[in-house]
Amino acid sequence: MNYDIPMPTAEEKNAAVKVILCEAMPPKENVFSLLRELSGVFGLRNLFFGIGDCVYLTVLLTFLLYTAVVAMAKQVLCSAVFTASPFLYLAAWLLVVWKEEKSGMLTLQGVCKYTPVHVSAIRMLCFGGMSLLVDIPVAAIAGVLQAGDFWKLLMLSFCALFLYAVLLLCLLLHCKARFAVSVLPVVWGSLCLLPLLKDYVQCETFLRNLPTYSLVLPVIVFAVLYFVLLNRYVRKEEEYADC
Amino acid sequence: MLTVKNVTKKYGSFTALEDVNIEFGIGVHALLAPNGAGKTTLMKMLTTLMKPNAGEILYNDENIFLLDDKYRDVLGYLPQSFGFYKGHTVRQFLLYLAALKGLGKKQANEKIDELLANVGLSDAASLRMKKLSGGMLQRVGIAQALLNDPQVLILDEPTAGLDPKERVRFRNMLSELGKTKTVILSTHIVSDVESIASRVILIKNHKLLCNETVQQLCSQLNGKVFERTAAVALHDGEVFLSERQDANGLVNRFVSHSVPADASPVNAGLEDVFLYVYGEEIQ
Ligand SMILES: Nc1ncnc2c1ncn2[C@@H]1O[C@H](COP(=O)(O)OP(=O)(O)OP(=O)(O)O)[C@@H](O)[C@H]1O
Ligand SMILES: [Mg+2]
């Protein structure tokens, strides 16, 4: 009897293994699986590759702005905290997107396994976390110096931060990053400053009279929305041809 | 196998590529066409940087845009020009791209050493990117395209800026890679691909003109290319290709469909085909 079974060549074997691995790999269905996958190979150094100066400048500007807010905003403390709390997130994105586009590296990054969209999603979590962390001492210091209610200020800043982040993601999902990050600060500034300029006493009274517990729901809703949209953003197909 | 199926790409109302069909198998495929023909446009679509307006691009019968990161995982690309952060060293730049390609740090460092040696830049690993010359930068670009051992390697004018020694080194490297991988490169420098391309693709008037071997292309002009002293003007029906200087003065090279009595026949090369096909466009 002839048992001469044709065996695959080394090349065929490798190709088959590659196909199996490919099929078995779970798709990046959410931002957390992406985070897990990336944390194995990426590290903080790569996450902030080329944008360390942007992060440094953002932190510096945030520090200056918050100092000014806390020191001067006795009459409009709640409004000022609400308006200023997304500043770190806002400035970080504006500077990072501007620098990445200027670097001209996006065409190289866009053909890699992990694209700029993937990296941006992880950076969003980072900048979001940094913003939350900054908001806590700011609310505490403002509470002490300006006799404000710590929990109210904290909830106001979380609410504003998640709202800003949600609005940014909505824009990023539908248009180019450079448009989204440049337009939103203008929109945010107008929405917050116009009512303040018109009648700051009424704005401040409204925010001051809001019971703290009534802010918990919007914070939760915006936070959930943020993660839902972030998951959608991770799967966004972006064209990097003109970058 | 990478298959381009009925692909059309428009920029606004301008059609850059129309109904293009190409199959890229293992081997070196050279896109040979003059400026503005649509080489970069085609490559940007092959690398998922840009979507076609019509048609599809398949890798092993699956749409590359649906394969997404699985396709990019087997892809290497050298753009016609690329940016970088000036203050980083060559190694830092390559390590970052290696991480984006999913390589661990140890594996990446080993691969970077190997690739820098292959492109003759072992001594430049710790140089800052802003200090590199044009040719060195191009070689770093070639190295980054090979970081993930790609099955599909797409190179947009890879030899631009390389000196003759580096061109030869690069040609040998491509020829080796072409034995097991799909290599697609664009160029207008005929000598870069004449000896190594398994297929030559010509694009004219935004459409695919032909996709053949060098021999097949040259055979179309065999027996039709002649040389004659430039002192004699070209006769009717003769198509000028190029001129060169020899010991007796200037010599014209031209295509003629009948055999002229006063000219000597020469073997047709790929450059003759290129000049014949794109003659009017180039002039
Ligand atoms: N972003 C764009 N918007 C509008 N037209 C474009 C754009 N990019 C390219 N084109 C046009 O499309 C055509 C093909 O351009 P492409 O860059 O693909 O040519 P190419 O063959 O790579 O040329 P070269 O040899 O000069 O690199 C050209 O006529 C060019 O002007
Ligand atoms: Mg080009």
C-alpha cells in the first residue's frame, strides 16, 4: 500500500498558520480591548511620541488658567469652573492634532497596523484621565479659597469635561480632525461666554442654585455617551492621503 | 495576490485613474509612467490611504478596506515623500513605527539593526533625523517599509535621491525580496527596473496601457529601433527617441517601421519603449 501522503511545504505551512492566527484574532471591537492590545507593545513613550512638548505646554497653560480662575472668579466661580474645566482636553487636542498634521508623518502612520485613530483613542483616555485628575484639586482649592461647594464644583467640572469630550467625538466621527479640534473651542467659548457676557449674575445664580445631586445624572449620561462614541471612533475608517 | 478590479479614482471632476484592472502576484511589479500619470494615486489606494470612487481592491480575494488592520499588518509602504519629527534619532523614529506595526521592543531593535545594515546606515542609528541627507532619509524610508516583514511592499519612487552605489544595492535587495513577496514600485527611471521587474505596468491617459514582462514589451519594438548620425534629418514616418554622443558626433536613435538604408539597427530596450509610448507627453 502506498502511504505517500503529500505534505505541505514550509511556505504553505507558514501561510496556513498565518491564516489561522488572523482568523482567531479578536477584532478590536472596543477601546478597552485596543488598550489591552496596545499596552503590550506601546508604552507611554510611544503614546506621546513627538508630542511631549504639546503635553508640557498644555499642562503649563492649564495651570496658569486654573490659577487665574481660582484666584479671581469669586463672583462667577461656578460659571468659570464650568467653562474652564475642559481646557486641558481642549488645548491638548488642538496642539497635538496641529503638530501631527504639520509633522507629515500621518501617511506613514496611516498604513501601520495601529493607525492614528487607534492612537488618538488611547490618548483620549489619557487626556480625559489627566483632566479628571486636575479637576479634583482645582475644585478643592476653589472650594477653600472662594468658599465654594467642593462637590458642586467637582460635578460641574466633570459635567463640562464629558460634554466637551462627547461633542469633540461627534465632530471627529464626521469630519477631519483638524476641523473638529479647531472649531469646537470656538463653539464652546461662544456658548459659555455669550450668556456670561449678557447676564453673568443670572448664569451664576442658576448654576449655584442647581442641587449637586441633579448634576450626577448628566455626568453619568455624558460619561456613558463618551465611551459609546469612543468605541465607534476606534472603528472609524479615516483617509490619510492628504495629510 | 493583490487584485485591482475596475478601479476609478476622481479628484473632484478630474479623473486621475479610470477603470484600472491589474493583478499583482509574487515578484517585482514596476509602474513606469511619466509625471502626473497616476502612480501615486494608485499606490495610495493600494495602501488603504485613499478609497477608489468605483471598483475594488482585493488581497487574496478579500477587500483590503474590510480586511483593515489584517491587511495593513502585511503591508509595507514608502511614500513619495514623508515627514518626521526632526529631533528624534533614526532608531527612535523606527522604534515608533515598529510599535505602530505591532512589534515588541526587543524584536523591533533586532529588526532595526538588520535593516539599517541592509540599507548601509548602521552608523547612523543615533543620528537625529534632521541631520540626514536626502539619500539617507530615503534609505531610512526603505527600512521603515520593511520593519514588519511585509508580504506586500509598495514603494513610491524609492530610488529618488540615491547615489549609483546605493541604487545597485537597493536593486539587489528588491530582486531578493521579489522572490517571495509582492513588490510594487513606481519610477520613471527605466534602468532601475529593467533588470529586476517581473512585470512592467504602463499607464497612459489615466488608463492602464499594458502589464507585461520586459521581454514582451521590448519585443514589440524589435527590429524597429535604429541609430543614425544626427547630421542626417529624420525621414517621414520615423519617430525620434533619443540622442547620444559617440566618437563621431551626435547620433539619433529612432523607431521606423520600414528598414532605412542609411541607419544601423540596434536592440530595443525598455527605455526605447518608454520614450516611444510617452514621446509626445514627455516633449
Ligand atoms: N489631491 C489631489 N487633488 C487633485 N488632483 C490631484 C491630487 N493628487 C493628484 N492629483 C492629480 O492626479 C493626477 C495623478 O497624480 P499622481 O500624483 O498620482 O501622479 P504620479 O504619476 O504619481 O506623478 P509623479 O511622477 O509626478 O509623482 C495628476 O494630474 C495630479 O495633478
Ligand atoms: Mg507620484
